[in-house]
Amino acid sequence: MKKFLKKKILNRMNYLIGHLKGVKKMIENDEYCVDIIFQNEAVISALKKVNEMVLENHLNTCVTQAIKNKSEKERKKKIKELLDLFKNK
């Protein structure tokens, strides 16, 4: 993973950790349920964005390399990994 992308992803993860701690505190303080749900949805959305960034990196590195490698076995393996990932959603 490229250094700048890794840093960007780690920054987002740190933000998410802070956000989750805030939601936990909301629960501990018995805050309004709908507000907690809204905050959880924001965390889910942010985590999906992290997954998009990681997937883009994977496509630009591992998958691209497998295609360039011309190894049919490796290419099929990478395609299966991605298909399995989306089947489990």
C-alpha cells in the first residue's frame, strides 16, 4: 500500500475509533436512541468509505499485478476473492 494512502486510511480509522468512543459515551449517558442510531449510521458510512479505499488499492496493486503476471491461476484466485467478498454482503 502506498505510504500516503496508508496514512489517509489510518487517519480515517483513528477518526472512527474516536467516533465509536463518542457513541459508547452516548449509550452510557442514556442519550436519545434515535441520536445514537444516527451516529452509528455515520460510523457505518465512514467504515464503508475505508473499505472502498482499501478495495481501490487492492485493485490497483494485487489484482493488476495478477493480470499482468499472466498466471491464469493467480488471476482466477483474485477474481474469486472479490466475488466471494461481494457474495457475503
